[in-house]
Amino acid sequence: PNVSLAPTSSSTPNKASDPSSSEQKLSDSKVKELIKDNVADIDPQDFDFSDLTMDQTTVEEEKPKQFVFMMTGMNDAEKKMCSGVVENLGGQLISSVGFDTRCTHLIANKPNRNEKFISSLGSGIWALHPSYMTVSQKQGSWADERQFTWDNFTADLIGINKSLGDAACKWIGKKAFQSWRVVLCISSSKIRSFKGIVEAGGGCVVQEKPPYSVQSGTTHAFFESSQPSAEVPVGALIEAGVHCLKLEYIPEYLIHGYEQSKLESFLIEAARKSLRNMTSSSKNVTTSSKRSIDTSLTGTPSKRTKT
């Protein structure tokens, strides 16, 4: 027999076609009307957008790379060549006696302990061989700096120049003196240079002329003389945990990093004397305290009297 597929009168009605159903689909026009009515009632102040942040990674990636140059130890012909390359490829050339913290690339004819080269290491920028400019000019775009850092060209150098060259890539992207709070006990003619070096490396000079005092948080004090004048409170600085060092320690730190044994070899003599006095006083206090303890345990021996 033929089987009918048509619904019978006892079948459950289709909700989509049942006008009395609460789940009946709304017409497009009715939906648009409801949306319009509800949007009109929304107050933007009811929403908290404080947790919304921009994608910082995307912003940083879109930031163009800076090419701000300084030169050191270059002759007039070399300076002219570098100036032409910067002009052709796009960049900025800063001509100044001291280091400028806007600088991103230092072109040096050789590594040495002058203000610009030491500042370039401490501030974490590129310290490059002059061939970086000639290669960039030849290829028509800025070359990869990593191939031209001075540590790639130290084979013919000796002594401190070689050591500084080898350290050329050690601090890239870092601030060498970030946590330093410094007292400069040096002649006024050297203040500008060494203050600039410390600040370029992220440090802070808290005192640079007398009267000197011990300020909270001070980490280093630098001296020209191993026996500073009486107006410098070396003993108080040592007691406060401040490293009282020769100026020569700064390039040595950039080469070797922080090494306690190396640091101690750069202490000024007045600091060594203060440390010896502190050690001696500590021993005396310990001995005196031990005697007091022994006496309290055994009692003071009584003196015999003649009869």
C-alpha cells in the first residue's frame, strides 16, 4: 500500500510556521527596527575601555630605524666622505666635540679611550669601522652593522685599543651604567666629559663638586688622585658601601664587566686605608666582646691580701 508522508492532524505543529510560538522568527524589517531602538538607548559612558591596549609590538615594528652618526679620529677627507654617504643614503650627521645621546652609530678610525668611543660602548650604540660607510655607499643602502663592529677588526691592534675594540659588540642595546649613582671627585676640566660618559650609559651623577656628602643610594665615587683632599669624606663613603675608585675603572668595566677582584684593584689608597681601619676596629670590638663574655662566665679573679 502507498504510505502518505503528509502530516496528520495529530502531528506536532512546525514552530516556524506557528504564529502563536514565542520562538517565531522575526522579519528582517522587525529586526532592524529593534536594533535601531536599542542602539539609541546605549550610553558610551556605560562601557569601560581602560583595559583595551594597543598592540605595542606592531607600533615598534613600524617605527623606522634611525641612522644618526658621529665620527671620531677621522681626517678631513674621511669626514667629507662620510658626510656624502649620509647625505646620499639618508640619515643625520652630528658634529660636536662631546658625545651626543641622539647618536645611534659612531664611526671611529680606531678604538681608544676618548669620550666618544667610551660613551658609544656605555650607551649600547654601534661603534663601527670606517669601511661601513664605503660598503654602504657602494651597495646603495645601509649595510648590516654586525659585520662592521670594531671587534671584527682588532687583529692588528694591541693593548687597551684592542681590548676596547673587542668589547664593541658587548653592550649593543644595553646601558652599561644603568644602576650607577655616581660622585665625581675630579678636576672641573674633566667634569663635562665624565658626566657625559656616565649619563650616556644610563647612570646618574649625584655630586660633581664640593662640599661632598654621603647621599642615600650612591654606588660609586671616582677620583683622579689616590689621596683626595680632606673635603672628600672617603671614610664615610666606604662605610656607606660606596666603591671609591680610580677613573681608569670605567673603561676597564666596559671591557670586563663587573668582577669583584678587578674592582678591588682599582680602589684608591685612601679607600684601602679606611677599609683596613674598619677591619681593625671590627677585630678589636670582637676581642673586647669576647673578653666581656669570658669575664661574665668566670667572674673577676679576686686579689689576695697579706695578713
